[in-house]
Amino acid sequence: MSIDHLTALDPIFAECIRVGGPMQRDFSRPSGFVGLLRMVMEQQLSTKVALALWDKLLTRLGDVTPATILNSDDDTLRACGFSRQKVGYARGLAEAVVDGRLDFGAIHALPDEEAIAALVTLKGIGRWSAEVYLMMAQDRPDIWPVGDLAIQLGVQRLKGWADKPSPTQLLAVAEPWRPHRSLAAKLVWHHYVSLQEQAKRAR
């Protein structure tokens, strides 16, 4: 699926490239425990801050595994950017892997909606985290995270709408983009982040 094809479907994607230039951003994440843990860390944080904290965690632990998370004390994890609540989520994910409740192989074999349903049973994993994990770590082609604020604000600007769109509106506008909504989401993110970067440089 090419960007050119999406651009032919909807001119907003040409605007994404006009604003952000060629899309060279790396939206990928590791698969499995590490990728899902990063989804937890990135909740409510900017990408830049989350990456800096993840690097700090790698430096502290050496290797991020269920065992190293469970063997780390709360102060170590909190020093790496995990809130008290996120420390609990991280330990819960690690315990679920260790005791076999979290089987990534089985989840990865499921269709999108079933995989999302399985992931959101885990404490700390909401629909946004599950969707973004499947998009970024599993490279699934048709994920459209309507709960993402940057998607909401990005589409609002690109479409010239007065108000932030509802999930129903976002689902409707993206219907013609099936089954390539993951690429659409990445282009909207590219546009949104590019505008933020341009605004910072202008200050």
C-alpha cells in the first residue's frame, strides 16, 4: 500500500506530506513483552519523553525482561519514569508472562478485534495501548486508534472541522481508507508531530 494511493483517496494525505515532508519517522516498536511495556510507559507522555525514560530503564536494568522488572524495586522503576500506578501495571504484565496468562504467540495469531479484546483484559492496557501495540509492534495494516488525541486533533485540522471529531465521526471518515488505516494513522501523526516541531522552532 503506497502513500500515493491514499493520497488519491483523500487529499488530506497530500497535506500531511506537504507539512511534514517525506515520512521517514520510525513508528515501529518491539514485539512481545518489551513492546507492550513500552505502550504502558508511553501512556500520557510525549514520544520524546517516553524514549528518554526508556533509555534510562535500559541503562538501569541492562535488559528489560519480565524477570528484571520483577526483580527491580519500586524506587528503581519510578526513577525511570514509571508512576506508582504504572509500576503496578509493569509488574502485572511481567507476572502474567511468567505464569503463562499472557501468551503473545496466541494473541498475535488472533484477528485484530479478538487480539484487542485479549490485550485489554490486562490491567493497564486499554484499547489505545492494544491498538497501537498491534499497529507498531505487529505491523497490522488496518488499525485506526480513534481514542488517540493526536489523531483527533490532526484530522480536525486536516478536514477543517470546527470541533474535535467524535470516535463515530473518525470511524466514518476513515471508512474509505480500509484496509490501510494504519498507514493513514501514521500519516496523521506525521503531520501532527511536524506541526509541533515547527511551532517549537518558531519560538
